[in-house]
Amino acid sequence: MTTRPGIGELGRDTASGRIGVVMGEIGGRVQIRPMRGGIEWDAMPDKVVPLSAREELSARLAVKNNNSRVGL
């Protein structure tokens, strides 16, 4: 059994394929915010899984690369 990522950790919503930061849980749904910021989306708890080390590194690198392209 895979454990769900905790608050502040990266997770994947397997229903949508999106990756983001777990912000909390309200009304039986997990709130996830995109890594680059923005509006949170709701995901069903059983559809939120932690990233592998490789997936997390890739996701964080993509954000860094984007930030360097736009001068942040």
C-alpha cells in the first residue's frame, strides 16, 4: 500500500496526471497547488500518490529551467 504525500510534499493526481504540492484536505478531498503557483485543485485521496525520486527531481528541474528562461 502506497502512502499519500503529506502537506508540503509533491504528489501526483493520477486522475489528471498533474503534479503539485499537497496543501491540505477539506471535505474529503485533497487540495493540490501547481508547483509554479496558482489555483489549487481538488483530488480524490485515493488518486494522490507520492512521486518517485526521479519524478520529483525531473519536476523540480523543469520549474528551475522555466524560471531561468523568464529571468527569475
